Amino acid sequence: MKRGRKKKYFTDLDYRLMRILASIKTRCYNPRCKGFYLYGGRGIKNNLTFEDLRFLWNRDKADQLVRPSIDRIDNDGDYQLSNCRFIEFRENTARSRFQYPEEIRTLGDISLIDNSLEYWRRHKLQREYREKKGFEWKIGKGVVRKR
């Protein structure tokens, strides 16, 4: 008789859902995460479990999507069963909070705007979050320190 733990066997879907759940938790709870200021910094919490993600996957038939991505229907709401769904990644990125002006249609123009406006929008949100949490900026040295 062998001793030790019984080996668990996970499917590819299980690993994929575990990665999605880990990413959600990181965005919501880890201040060192690059996108924390867009999620946890805005007060968005995670109320999803692994079983909830599996239910959403089956309900939305995400296995039939080309590149499934989890989406919050209300952008200011938490990650919870009633507020989440799986949609195409392309459709999810089109729903971003930043909308381009209608005059801009070409990809080249959008990439020029991304390099300037998107950078400054992100920079402003990070700065507001850090000032709210009590950080001070040392601009000359490029260091952010806690007061």
C-alpha cells in the first residue's frame, strides 16, 4: 500500500480556470500588480469561486469562443456570478473605459494616441491612488516612498 496524498488529476479546462481565477485575485488584491489601480485600487473585489467560473464557462459556452475572456457587465461592479460573463477577447477590449474620438478610424492614428493619452491616463490614475494611500513622489530621483 502506497503512502502519501492521493494524486489529483486536472483537465486542461481546470488549469485554465485556475489561471483565470488567480489573475482575478491578483488584480484585485495584490498592490504590486501592474493593473491593481484599475481593479483593487478602485475597490473592486472578487466574489467568484472555482465552481462559479466553471458554471459561467458552461453557461456562456466559452469553449466555442475563439479567445474567451471574462468580462464584468458593470465595469464598476465586483467579480460576482451575476455580474460576469465570458465573451470574445476582441469584444472585451472594445468595451474598455477609454473610448477613442469618432474622427479617428485608422490603426496608425490610434497607435499614436495610445502612446500619449493612454500613458498619461494610466499615470494619473496611479498617481491619484498612491497619493490617496499616503505615498510621496520624489520626481528628481524617480522614487516613490511611503510618508
